[in-house]
Amino acid sequence: MKISCDDVLKQLEIEGFAIARGVLDDASCDALIEAVGSLGTQAAVREKSGATYAVRRICELAPAVARFSTSPQVRSLIEPLVGPSARVVRSLLFDKTADANWKVPWHQDLTIAVRERREAIGFGPWSVKAGVPHVQPPAKVLEDMVTLRVHLDECSADNGPLRVLPKSHQMGVLDSAAITEMRRNMSETTCTMQRGDALLMRPLLLHASSPATMPGHRRVIHLEFGCGDLPGGLEWAES
């Protein structure tokens, strides 16, 4: 299915996010749910209260997700935004359920995953998540990236949907005081999603989510796309 992204591109550049409806049909959602549901308790699977709620490197662990990430449905959305050399540089699965029901405070996505730590000008501070080095790059790297969040389940206002501050991606990297000020002066948008919908967003967009008030599966395949090589010998973790 070829998806026209003219309106998506326009909204993404102005608002910092856009929703593409019906990227996947029910059968495709079922197939991906089956693929990610068979992973078991591998090292990349994080658990909370005995329930799986996040999986890192999902493209590596689930070939069906890797194939989806290069499918026409995805490329028709991503290439006009990032360019023909766009590729997945980090992939995750999130699932918010009654047993794994969390909140995420307002923040920007400021780090990228790399293969190994190498000192490069403008990169830092460093952290390690699930054994993978992460680093905050210069803002230009983040500005050129796009995140695609594909919903395998319906996500209503009761199931902890993502909330965003439109146009906040235009403000650069923000400190806590600036985030507080923007929360006071800007109206948020709640991104309710149907099964098979995809949310595109810029990493610097301020976003948050609340615990679900009526929790059920909220499986989201989270794919971060970048392009080009990193400086100083740094390499994307998943490219």
C-alpha cells in the first residue's frame, strides 16, 4: 500500500508530529503481534511485575519487524522526511498493560544508541541502557531524525496515549525550567490511535504519557530513523 505523505510531511514540519491513519490492516497487526509475542524472556526483554513491557532492538530480535521497517508502507512515509538513505537506528517495542502501567513525564528524546563509546566533539553526556551506549548528540542530528510509532492495538484516551506539545520541536534542546514554562503556556494534544495507525514525530517534540485508567494491551513498535554517518568514528547501534 502506497501512502501519500504530503499532508503528513506538512503537519510534521509545522507541528512536530503527524498521524498516518490505517498504515497496517488487521491481518498485518495480527502477524506482528504474533512475531513479537514469541520472543520469550530474552536479554533484551525488560519486565515489570512479571509482565513484558519493553523490548529493545526489536528489529534484530523479530525479523518480521525488520521487514516491516523496510516495507513500502514505511518507506513511503519516511523517505520524503529523512531521505532515501534513511534507516532504522533504534527500535523498541512498548506494551502498557494492567501489570505494566507506567507514566512518562514531559521530555524530549535527546539520546541516540551507538555501537561503542568514542569521544566526539559535541557528543555527551553518555549513558548505558540495557548494555548499549547512548549519547546526546548535537541538536542537528536529532532535528534530522524521525520517529515512527506504529500501534498494533487501539489506544483510546483511557489507555495512556501519548500527549504532545505541538511546535515545541522548534525550540531546540530545552532545560527543565523551559519545559515547565512551555507546559504553562502551550496547549497539549492527546494522540488517540486506532489499530494500525502510525504516529510520526520529531525527537525534540515535548511529549509525555499518563498511566492508563482502563489498561489493556497498548503494543507500539517504536522505530527511530536517521541517515548518514556519525562523526568521530561513532556508529549507529542498529544501522
